Amino acid sequence: MKPISFQKTLRELKRLDGAITRDEVAAAAEGALRHFEQSLKHAHVSLVLEAAGGQPLRMLVRSESGIASFDLPAADAPAEAAALIPGGKTFYCRRLTEETRRRGGFFGRVPREIRSIALIPLSSAGRRVGTLIVGSKRVDGIAAGLRLFLEAAAPRLAAALRNAQALEELRGACEHLQSECDLQKSALQRSRDELELEVARRTAEISKLQERLHAENIYLKEELAGVHAYGSIIGESPSLKSVLSRIELVAPTGANVLILGESGTGKELIAREIHARSTRRDRPLIKVNCATIAKELYESEFFGHVKGSFTGATSDRMGRFEAADGGTLFLDEVGEIPPGLQGKLLRVLQEGEFERVGEGRTRKVDVRLIAATNKNLVEEIKNGRFREDLYYRLNVFPIEVMPLRARKEDIPLLAAHFIEVFSRRLSRPAPRFTEANLMDLRAHSWPGNVRELQNILERALILSPHGRLRLDLPRTGAEVTPPDRGRPAADAVAEASILTDAELSAIRKSNMLAALVRSNWRIYGAKGAAALLGIKPTTLIERMRRFGVKRPA
């Protein structure tokens, strides 16, 4: 046999070490076996690889057909073979047949043609990685020099196998970590999707609440601008006590209420009392003065609109019905609603559904309706100006407020209340009423009802800086007593001149301009134009807009 060049073999094994560290353990072991077979030319070379963590042992055997790899049971020959290497030293058996007869086990599994065998332990960094098995067909066929070479080559082979094993473990750990990362990424993505959905839902809710609060804020500001001057219902007449009794009955029920009475009798105050005593008192009371809305804006005012639905609709707007959802909607001067809109109003009252102008989505609301009018709605129905079905839907519980001339026993109480309110507002001592003052107040016919009484007393306090009350009542014959709501209008004005609508508008505009000039274009307050005209500031602003009146530069 050709002599073995140990130095050359060690150099090649070192090169093998550098190459196999990039491969898995099996590939590294197969390369080592192939190298030893070619270099040593022995009949039998095999490797037993020991895995960590209770994994099965693997045995690689070089044969004529190549390298065969198979798993070994944990209690099989490699454990016995490892036990034959005390202290991790090389075990050499010169006569394998005698050892087989004496011990059996592992030695009984060695091919019969093998006569001698060497077991070289492979350890690296204090860890056992396997056992190199070299056999010869001759008795005592493994020379001492070969054994020394195998012991010298074992650390390099062990290091190569350990590196490959570490690389394999690292790849397994990386794959496990990648799998965990993928699972965590998937879970995070699901959480992110759920969070985005929740954020979108909450954002929509917040947007809706902001829109609602914005609308309520606008309407409440309007209410504050024209808030009623007296804070509660004042009086002791039988007719007023009857009204209070009906308020107590209907307030908790949630039924629709129709308040009837002349202008200035305090219908809005009745509506506020009903709302304040109802189960909806924690939600807003939204007021709509139907007489001040332009005809083309009724639907938008009631139901709202979306951006771009008509000229001037620069943003989405919530309507009065939506703003009053859960609360009460007070429709003052309900008889002024155009017939074309009355059908849509009836639908909201019957089904609680509506659509914003320019929007296809149906919205639902829960609104209690209180309506007020100074018109005779029965006559309006006969004349085709008011729907009969809407009237019956509104007139579930009627309350009629008597005019002030029919309950003059309430005048002293109302007068005392107004004088106290205006004295505080003007920072003046409240003057005393004389019997003559009260006689004058009772003698007046009060066509403007409580609102006229309020204006006259405020004017009287302004004209009485020294404590003595001066009443500036209209001259005899100057006041106009309003016709009864049941009488035809022609009977009440039979002797009056007939004016066209344009002439009436011109007179109204001229009168409004005179009040604005006298008040130096001041609208609010006791000396404002609204007080001089006996109307609310919001009504005056709407009329100025309608007539195109602007304050001069």
C-alpha cells in the first residue's frame, strides 16, 4: 500500500474545515468521510453524530455505493461505543473477533470482514459532537502512526462538525424567529386593521357629535339673542290657571301640542314650560320662527343640506329637526309654512324620517313637536293653504292662550315684574305704581298683548329718570284692536283703504329705516331699533336681509 502523507492529509482536512462551515452537518460529515476514505484507503470509515436536546443519533457509513445515513435508537451501539472511550480518549481494538465474542453489542454490528477498529472521540469547545470509527480488514491493521494522525485530525474534524452544527442550529433558530416574527407581524397587522376601523368609527361619531354641538350652539346663540324678557309665566287669572293646568297634564306625555293665541300672548313661554317639565328637558329645545324663513330655504332650514346641493351651500349643514333629536322642536307661526313643504313635515311627524337636501341617505329622528300660530288654521284649511292631515297631526293637544285684554287681572303682576327687570337692567330704582297708572293700564285694549305691555313699561322707565312713572300709552283711537281669529278679515277692515303688497312692503321698509336711523343703527338693547319696532332683534335682522338694508359706511 502506498504510504500516507499525514501532513498533506491534515492540510486538506483544514481546507475541508473552511469549506464545510458553510454547509449543514450532514454535508460536512459526508465530506469528511469521503476525504478519509480517499486518504486512508481503509475498508471501513463511519461517523456517529451526536445531536443536542434529545434528538436521535445519526450514523454515516461510507460504502461502495456512496455514503448512507440513518438514525440510531438512543440506546443502541453509539452509546456503547462512547462508553468504551474513557475520559474521551481513543479506543483501539486489535482483534475485533475476540472483542465481539466477549462483549457483543456494538462490536457485533461491525461488518465481519473488519478485523481491527479504532474509535476516536470528536469534541469541540467542551462539547461532544460525535465519534469517528476507522476499521481495517487486518488484525492489528491500524498502525500507531495512523492512530496518532487520527488523534491529530480529530480536533479539526470536530471543530468543522461543531461549526456546521452551530450553523444548522442558528438557521433553525432564525427560521423559528422568522416564523415568530411573521406571526407577530400578522397579529400586529390585524390589530392595526381593527384599530383603524375603531378609529374610523370613533372619528365618525366625534364628527357627528361636533356637527350636532355646532348646530345646537348656533341655535342657542340665536335663542339668547332673542331670549324672552320674562323668566316665568306670571298671572292669576282663571284663564291663565287653566293654561298652567293643561301644561301640567301634557308636559310628561310626549304628545304634540298646538298653542293658539294672538301675537304677543307668550306662546313661546308656554312651549318652554312644556319642554322644561317633560322627560326631554336634558336635551335642547330648538325654536324655528317660520315667518322669518325665506321660502326657498325652508327645506334646508328644517332638514339640512349637503355641500354643493344648491348655490351657497359651501358646507354640510344640520337642520333643525336633526339638531332637536331627542329633544323638542318649537315651530312658531306654523301657519306660515308653504304648502309644498307641509307634506315633508307630515312625513317626519309620522315616520320620524327625512333626507337632507342633496343627499340620498334617509335619516331618523325622535323629536317632540310643539307648534304655535296666531292664525285660524281651520280657515286656512278651507282656503287650501294648510293641509288637513297635518293639522290633525299637530292638534293632538291644543292650548289656547287668551289675549291680555281678556285677563286684565294679570296686568298689575306683569307690570310689577317688568318694572323690576328693567330697573335692574338700567341700574335705576324701581318706581312705584300709582292707582292712576294701574287704571290707565287696565283701560288700554292691548292689541299687542304682553309684548306691547313689556315695551310700554320699558319706554316708561326710560322716560321716568326721577322715580315717578310716566306711561306713554298710545293716544285714544291710535291703537288697532286685532280682529277675532274667527271673524273674516274683511269685516274688521271694511272701512280701511286697500293697499297692494308692494305698497305694504314699502311702508314696512320705510318704518324700519326710520327706527334704524333714530337708534343710530343699533339693533339690540333697550334703545335699539328692534325695541322701537316691538320685534325681536333676530326678526329685524332677517327683515333687513330680506329688504337688502345695510348700515351705510
